[in-house]
Amino acid sequence: MKEILHVSCSPRGNASESYRLSQKIIDHLMEREPEAIVVKRAIGGAVIPNVDENYAISQQSSADVSKDGSMIYSEQLIRELESADFVVISTPMHNLTVPAALKAWIDHIVRARRTFNVTSAGKVGTLQDRPVYVAIASGGRFSGERARQPDFLTPYLTTILGTIGLHDLTFFSVQGTGSGPDAIAQSRAITDQQLQAHFYSALLTL
């Protein structure tokens, strides 16, 4: 039975635009895998603590501190990720990049000698690749002809998740949420078309 890990990052929870978009992605995945189980990991609002001293020590040595402090949390989050066949991340764009809650999750799952190894050629991920879908909500516009702000979110996620072996990333976004209801409706409609096209194409390749 397939598992879908849903990591939701908005402090607005289920009322957020990114969460709404992520549910559409999950609905498409469930059409493809109707027996799949959705594992929900809500991290918005500083639910995940920052990494602590034990975690920091573990990155500099091979000492086993997995039973102490935030290492326990790290191990739990990594195992969730390892068990997932699909990952859906719903996140707002905060100050041009990922919100603090998502960064905290990343700090826990990107761990030396656990999800990546340091080699002479650089960092090599140890996780098996799987599809990762990222649902983004942004008050401004960061892509397309009407873009008015830079995007440090998508290249960062592409690089950092690639570090641990996750390279199959697909991004969807609802942009311009700060421009009023008409702009939101238009952005939703465009994104819905993109979702239909992507998942219809994916079904044809099964």
C-alpha cells in the first residue's frame, strides 16, 4: 500500500492557500493510487523545535546521540520520509524563500551520515528518490511575465532535497494572493490547468 507524506507548513493551517492547493495534488494522487494512506505532518506555527546541541555535535562526529534531544525528532521525521512513496509539501513563500517552519523540518531531515554522506566528490544523498510535489502560495509573483520579485524558494528546495537524494520535484503555485480575489481566482484557474495537464500526462505513462 502506497503512502503519501503531506508536510503542511503554513501557520494558517487548513485555511491557507498552499494547503488548499496541496489537497488538489493529493486528490490527483489518490485517483492514481486509490488505496494510498495519507500521513499528515503539520508543522506551521513553530511546531518543530530547532535542532539542539546534541544534533550539532552529531554533525561533527560519529557519536551516537540518537536517543537524546532533537535527534529523536530528527529520526522520526526521517523515517516518515523514508516510508513515503510520494511527498507533498504545502508552503507559503515568506520573504522570498521558505518559512522558518519548513527550514526547521529541513534541518532535521538533512543529516550527515543519515540522509547524506560526505565524499571526495561532495555530499551524496542516501535516500531513494521519489516524487515530491511542492504547493506554494505567494502574496507576490515570482514567475512568469508578471513576476515582480525574486525566487529563492524553488532553487533552494531543489538543491537541499537533492542533497539527500530527492531529485524528482514538481512545483505548483498560486501567486499574487495579495492582489485581491480576482487575481487569486485567475491564478487558481491557471494552476488547475497545470495540475490537469501534469497528472493526465502521468497517467498516460503508467
